[in-house]
Amino acid sequence: MQDLVTEWRGDLFTNSQVPYRQLPAQLYETLSTFPRRCIMDAPLSYNPARQSKARRLPLCGGLVLLLVTALLYAVVALRYSHAAPLPFSWAAPPAPPVADAADSASGGDIGDRFALHPELHVSRPPRTLKLDWSVTRQQHRPDGVLRNVYFINGQFPGPTIEARSGDELQITVTNDIFNDTDAGIAMHWHGLFMKDANEMDGVTGVTQCGIQKGHSFTYKFRIDPEQHGTFWYHAHSHVKRADGLYGGLIIHKPADKNSGQTDLSRYDYGAERLFLIGDWYHRSAETVLGEYKNYRNFAYEPVPDSLLINGVGSYNCSNARPARPIDCVETNVPVLTMSGDKAIRLRVINTGAAAGLSFQLQNGTMQLLTVDGGGYVSKDTPQTPTMGVLYPGERMDMLLLPSDTPADDEHLLDTEVKIVLDAELMPMKSWALTRIQDFPLKWRRLSASSQVRHDVRETVDVFNMKDAHGVQVPLDSGIHKAPAETALLYTSLAINNFKHDEPWGEINHTSWVWKDPTAKPLLALDRDEWANGTEQANTLRTFRAPWYKDGHDRWIDLVVNNVDDKGHPFHLHGYAFHVIGARQLDLGRSYNPYEPGATQREAEYFNTNTPLRKDTVYIQSRGYVVLRFPLDNAGVWLMHCHVLWHQAVGMGVVLQIGNVTESTQQKAGQSCIA
């Protein structure tokens, strides 16, 4: 074991369309049969014996023209008889009645499924929330372009889960995907600790086998009593996340036992909204990954085609490339709608595959409250009209503060939100998707102007999340002591000659690519079997996973050096960490805490008093981060880049904390079909 630790310390390694099924029944039946008969009756080549059939063609042509006209009429009629579905004003499908709205874990009121309902959860005792999910794949037009999209219980994005700290979740996921060729699905609960439930973390190859077609798996775990904030769930099986298999997971902080105070009263806002936003591709994720791995692309990340907010976007069909034809219908730009005179709390999640996002609000400002899973920021964090950058997997909670600009006679304030895609992970120009996207925002007030806030802060033109500080850490916290362990990692992504010039990611000369998603995962195997199931950069490499002794009083400094010319957002499963150091270095340099004098030189950049507490952190190009946290959650945990294309080519590492019990091994193996 000492040799393993030494190796890891010393090495430097190189919407508004009408679904077909909603058409009138008679028209649907006719369309389903008649054109096919006309086509089948048409002659394929000249044959006198078939002239009688050929005479049917004019009749069929006329009837088809008539049917097309009727179809267009039906589409237009249905299109304008209902309001367009909007991210903050969504007509959700009917739901079965429930005895208690809180028991459904869906927020109760179905009128707007992205409006959150903390009032149903902050004052009740912990309870068990049971959900049954059916995962399907259907053709859908999120931004006007038809493609296959994953649905959960008929919803895209999937249903929003709302719970409170201490709740137990029992979620049965059934794979009802027709013609599923990707060896099953697994659902990860991004940011949750999963203490005493490592086998429920939902990672193919690490904690479970993929759920096969026609089979079900029940995720059962208890939310840590101290954990609350903005989380999300998403597929952690191959690249299904980029095909839409994700949704929001909100853990509300219970009211203070003594004062009864809640976040709503503490920060003086009127409502909460969920904001799922991310880049979107018109090709399947498998196709996009193939393009990224193609040696002709020189490891350039695929440029997204569109941007979705809560599953809705707008694509200009005239921008489509003739060489890559698409089935496109023009749609209106989604309108964000708010109401009330008080501030609105937005829980923002970057669900995308590649691009970082920044936000600019006209006629108002934003105030950052928390990052990732409830990591509060300092009270002196300024307000700003421009907030950035939020990378894939990261979350932030912010207050949307309207300006005192008077509204019109109907108390409606028309403004807009600009979303800027980060240029670093979009090196190739996209003619269809400009980096700056504008979304109208309509804010309906009860009075002509917004209410005066008591919490008045400094306002700056631009605020970057990386410049934020956390709240003061108590003096008796273990963060102020020297760590019991120090791990030194180097991460890189390069074109690999052994892989036919494909891009390949490594961390300390090891990669995380699981060859067979139906094989038993690491958690169900003995350590000496782990290397057999992984794929490495070449035959000289072998899979390695460092082991660390667990303990509530045992802290670790995880030093991650990024030697690439691009940044990477890294997510650590099972933990939240304090970012005590982050810095960009000169070309060719890195931070090695074992180098004599290195820690003393970098000490001025370390912050153990007010560090941010996160579970996903962006590491700048040629930069490093120092992550300090207690080794208090035994298990086998994956750490990986959350740019999906980088993750898919091996940019990940497995950390084992403590020992795996025989019971946990057996539970992990039960997810596999014999």
C-alpha cells in the first residue's frame, strides 16, 4: 500500500409543435394507412400489367394533397389554441391525485412544474418519498429540431424531485427504452453524499450494472440530515446525459428549530424557480462522441447546436447546414415569466455537455447566495448585472432583483436575460449558435415598482463565481489543521497515437473507461480484479485506484494539477470539499506540495478561513486546485471531468476511502443480471 501511495505522490503523467398522437383520431388513422397504400400501389417500373394501378396515382395524389391541407389546418389550429410552453410557465401532463402533495416529492401544484414549493417541506418531519419512473426514448422537438430524446414518465427534462434534509428516497427506475443498444442506464444523484449507500451512487462500472431493457432497479438512500441545496440527477451510463436524461433535485433546508426562520424569510424573496440550462446537440450523443474521437477533428470539442432552458429552445432553421439535413420547424424564443414585487430565488444548474455559461440581466441585478450543494457565500458578495461562469455540473442559487424601473400601466416589466457561452470550450465557430443568446423576461408586478430591500449591497459590473468567498469556518474545524493525507494528481488530455490519434484522458497515467457496462462493477469485485474491466491508453498502462484510510478526524489535501491548455470542471462523488487554493501558473509549471519550499511559496494563495464549499470545481488551464475535506465517507468514489466528451475518453479517477464491506459488495452485484 505504501508503494501505491508513493507512486501517486511522485509521478508526473503525461416548442410548441403538435405531437402526431394529438391529431384527431380519424385523421390520425387515415394518415397512418392511406399514403402507405398509395405508395405501395405505385408502379416501380413500366409494366403494362400494372397500368391499372398507375391510374390510381392521380387520385392518390389528390387525396394526399387534401390530407396535407387538413393536417396543416389541424397543426395551425392546435398551435394557436394553446399558449406556447415556456420554461417558467409550463403546462405539465396530468398527474394522478395524491393524498399529500409533499409525499409525491414533486412539489404539489402541477400548474408550473419548474416552480418550487419549499413551504411543503421546510416545516414537516422527515419522511420516505417513493417514486416510480419509466424511462423511454421518443422523438421530440425541444428547439424545433426533431431528434430522439429521453423522457421520464413522459416528461423532458425529467420530474423535479423536492425533498428536505433527512428524507429517505426510494426511486424505482424502469428501462422502457425501445431498442436500447447502449447496455442499459444508471442514474446518478449529483452532489448527494450517499453515506452508507455507496452502491446507490448510480455509476455504471463503479457502483452498479446498467439497468437493462425491461428491467427495474430501486435506488434507496437517506439524504444526510446536514445536507441541503440545489442538486440534480442525470444518467451516468455512457453519454445518455446529452440526450436529455436528467432532471432537478432540490433538498430544502428545514426551518430553524428555535426561531422557525427559513431561507425565504432570511433572504427576503417571494418565490423559488428551477433553471435547468445547458448546451444541446441535434445529433445523438453517440454520434457527437464519434465526431469528437475522429482523428480528423484533432480533439476539438464538438460545438453545440442550440441552448435549452428547462427543455425548451429556439433554433433558426435557415442556419442548418445542407451537408447535415435536419427536420426543423421554426419556434418562438422561449419567454421567461416572473411575477410579484419581491426578489425571485433562481436555482440554476448547468446541465450541458461542454459549455460554461454566464448570465446578464437587463433592468436588474443578481445576488449570489450559494454554490453547488448549499455552500453559502460571504454576506459581502456584491450584486451584479453580469454573473459568470457556471460550468457543466456546477450549480448556483441567486436572487433575481428587478430594478426600480417603472413598469407599464399593467405593471408588466419587459426586459431580457442574456446567456453567454464560454469561448474556451467552443473553439470552433458555430454559425447556428452564437455565443450570446437573448431570452425575453416578462416580470408582472403587483404594483408599479419593486419593494425596497433591506439588504443593500455594493453593485459591480461583473462578478465571477471563482472570486467568491464562503462563510467563516469555525475555529475548531479540522480544516485549520495539517491534513493526515496529501494526494497529488496530474490530469491531461492528448491525442493518443495508440488509439488511432483519438483524444484520450488520463490522471496519473490511468484512465477511467469501463469496457462492459453489463459486467460486475468495481464495488462488487475484489481490488485485484479491478484492472481487468478497464480500458487504458496503451498496453503499458494499468488501472490504479489509490486507497486512503477513512475517519472523521482524518483530512486530506487533494491537489489537482491541470497541465492542459484548457480548463476542466471536475466533480467528486460522495463528498463536498473546501477549495482552499486555486491558481493559474505559468506555462510548464505545476504545484507539487512535496517539492521543498513549494507549500511555503503557495501559502499566500491558501484560504482556510472563508473557502468555498463545493462538489464540482473548475480548474483553469495550466492551473491547480487544493481541495481539503475529511475522509468521513467510506466507499469507492469516482472523480471526473464533467465535460461529457472528456469523461467519455477516460478523464476520471477512482478513489477508495476505507474498506468495502462484504454486504456492500453483495448489494452492488445484485444490480447485475445473471
